[in-house]
Amino acid sequence: MGAKGQPKWWYSIAVAVMICAFFLGMDFYSNGKITWSVWPVAAVLFFGVGFTLLNKFGRE
């Protein structure tokens, strides 16, 4: 237990997916359909997932 070291490269992708699920859930809960949350979800996925994948695969 008590492992030390760098976090896994996919942790930030998991955080981005959880943030997207939050935005989609709030939007769907408020009016029963997805309306305004498309833009925040697209931004989080573009920047969060995109930069994570660039850091992982773009520098090797």
C-alpha cells in the first residue's frame, strides 16, 4: 500500500469524463433533454482529453 510515483496517464481523462457526466446530468435533470451542456462538454473533452493524449503520445 502507500504506492508512490506519478499518477497514471489516463487519470485526467477520467476526470474529464466525470466533469462531462456532471454537466450532462445537470442539463438532462433540469429539463429532460440535453440543450446547453453541449458546449462545456465539447470544451472539456477537447482540452482535457486532447492535451492528455498529446502529452502521452505526442512526445514519444
